Amino acid sequence: MSEPKYRRILVKMSGEALMGRSGYGIDSEVVQYIAGQIESARRRGVEVAVVIGGGNIWRGVGSSAQGMDRAQADYMGMLATVINALALQDALEKRGIFTRVQTAIRMEAVAEPYIRRRAIRHLEKGRVVILAGGTGNPYFTTDTAAALRALEIEAEVILMAKNGVDGVYDDDPRRNPNARRFDRLTFLEALSRRLQVMDSTALSLCMENNLPIVVFDVEIPGLVERIILGERIGTLVDNGEDGSSLRPGDRPAD
């Protein structure tokens, strides 16, 4: 068996990843599928943390635009991430994968409070740790939570799971069939071009701390395992070996 490239990873996925084609809520078959992707990494001996959004249940920004107080809407979104985390925990445990949910907002009846050292200890013991509740603060996205938690637990890479998009493009590939995908991209270029990788706060955190991101399509089976084994999948976003990034088309897409 090939040796994994990474010892510890953080998987970031949107809440929309859990709703499948239903357009709302949680699709149990999709949750089981995602649990299988995570299980494949865990079976390789890789320590796995997960940050998941809540957009399939509630979107704070959209609600605040309709007149709701932004902070109130964001807190409701944080609670939605806990619902998703519990669903994923159940699916993983049905596969025999020991799992802990930790939340940035205290709710001991259903999950542990987030404590950095405890999270690291769970990872060292082979448990998957699902980090819910965002950062616990309004005005911060789950992208920022993913970057922050990945740095805190000393993850070696963030695997950014997208729905139906296999990397970072120079335009929206759903609207523009001529959009071209980057094989590799620097943080600075992603920020300057306002490319849809993560929000700017999350990208800046990763850039300043040299934490790479791999953007891939979670709907394609087996990609998590292939990435941790070192295969070049999707788009790698980092600081670049020589301070420069590849332009679209510089290298054939995977």
C-alpha cells in the first residue's frame, strides 16, 4: 500500500454537499457517500478533521439581506452546522469510525465544546473530529472557521470539497463553457483575481501560515483517498515554489 502524503488533514465542505439533488435539507444517501470518502482516508491511517457549513438549512447572509439582523442570522447558521455535523457523525459511526463533534457554541447535551488540545488528542487516538458552529462569532464564514481550525490542530492541508466543480476556474464553469481550470494557483493570485476558492479572510490566514488548499469535486468517488496519497487532483492553492503560479492551460487538467 502507498504511504499517505499527509499525516493530518482538514476536510471543508459546504452544507449544500449534504442535500444532494433535493435542493434543501439532508439527503441520507449523500451523507453516507461522504462518510465513505472520509472513511477511506481514515483507513489509510490519516488523521481527519471536518468543518461543514449549514447552507442546506440556513444562510445567514441571505437572511440578513432580507431584513433580519446579521448577527442573529449568523448564529442561526451556526446551529445549522451542528445539525449537519450530527448527521455526519451518525453516518461515520455506523461505519465503525469513532467520531467526536466539537462545537464553538457550548451545547454539551449533543457535543463537546471545542478545545484545541482535546481535538488534537482525539485525532491522535484515531477519531474523526467534526468541528461545528463556525468560529462561534457572527460575520465569519465557515471557510474562515476551516482555516482557523486547520491551523490550530496543525493540519498539513485543507481539502476544499466543491459540488460538481473539479477545481478553481478563471470564470464560472457552470455559466461559461470556455472557462479554464487552474492546476495550481498562488494565494496572492486567488485574492487579486477574486477567484472563488475561499473567502478573503480564510485565504489570507492560509497564505500567512503557508497552509496549502486542494480544491476538488466531492461528487467524484475516491478523490479524497487519491489526494492523500499524493495524486495531483483539482487545483492546488499555495504560496508557490518560486512565488509564481501556473496560468490556465499551462499544464493539462487531470
